Amino acid sequence: MTTDHSFSRRGFLGVLAAGTLAGCSTSTPGGRTAPTPARITRPIGPPSDAELQVMYGPVEDGGYLIPAIPYQQIDPQFYRQRVADRTGEAPGTVVVDTPSRLLYVIEPGGTAMRYGVGIGREGFAWQGDGVIHWRQAWPRWKPPNEMVARQPSLAKYSIENGGMEPGLKNPLGARALYIFQNGEDTLYRLHGNPEWQSIGKAVSSGCVRLMNQDVIDLYQRVPAKAKIVVWQ
């Protein structure tokens, strides 16, 4: 289990502000007091270098040691960060903005957690509304038969052969979230990947990939049966 380390000094100030508002009260005709409703407040903005070192540092998870990511070599717009929500979607919804290579998890109070993603061939093939039907930590990778036909060397990892064992070299990385529509598997996935260099880019294969540290964070925020919207 990882921790949302973006909730640090700014997070403390946000909580302090929210607590101050919640502590205010107004008088009622009967002399009683009623609490003043407070809008949820959270820190918004890019993480500091100290926060990035923690967010993208080495992580031990599921018996695997995920190496640190050289985040200095990644465009800062693709760092995990909380932003103002401009999607118009309900809290709890996942939004994939394919052209911008960004993924959002909508939060209550007008904010969203944003992640940079890489988009593969399969990621360009589907759009619309769906449901995260189920999620898997350290999944097995089972390339579809169409991919095996294009790359015969993958036959040993085919569905018939049980797929690739979980691990640091597995293309699905540390987590996978499986997208269904109308009760059927779209074959569209949100997943981790060890190739941090692919974030923010169009890649040769896969669906929507995140850095392993980010997909672990995403996994904790998004329950099964959550709504997902994909923009192309």
C-alpha cells in the first residue's frame, strides 16, 4: 500500500482551512447554532521536488522492488498532481483524455487527481463510457490472439498458454484495471508499465499505460464498478 504523498505541507494548510470553515456557525431563531457548510478544499498544483522524490522513489510492493523513476527526464505536465476539475463528470469517474495523454480521477469538491499516460495502438481503438469491471494487482499478461499473429514470438505468452507471469518485466506492470461496456470486455485496459519513457507518447502496443508508482496510486483511488469515460 502506498501513500498519496502530494498531501504534505500544502495538504496540512488545506485541512486547516477546511477545519476553520467547518468550525464557523450561524445563529438560528431559536438561539441554536447551525454549522456553516464548507466546500472540500485540497491542495492544487504541481508537486515539489521533495514530494517527487517520494512519489517516484523505489517502492516495495507485492514482493517486488519497483525501481525509482528518473522523473527529471519526464515532462512535468505528466507528473501526478491534483488539479481543478474541468471535465464536468461526477466524483468517482475516471476520464482518459487520449489526445492530451492525461488521465483524471474526479474528486468531490471540484478537484481531480491527474496522471500522465502513454497510449498504445489498442488505446486509440476505443472511446465512450464504460465500467471498470474488475482490477488486478500484479496481473498476468495475456496478449490477444491478434497481437500474437503480428508477433509470433509472443506465442509462449498466449491466452492458451496461460500468459506471462507477474513481475517487473510484465507489460501490465504492478496493476491492471479492466474496462467493460454493456457487460462485455472491451479489451481496453489501464495498466502499469516499467517503460517510464513512454509516458506522454504514442507507443506501439498496449492500451493506457501509467508509471508503476502512479498505477498503484490510481488503484487505491478507483474501486471496481467505477465509471470510466474515454475521449479520443
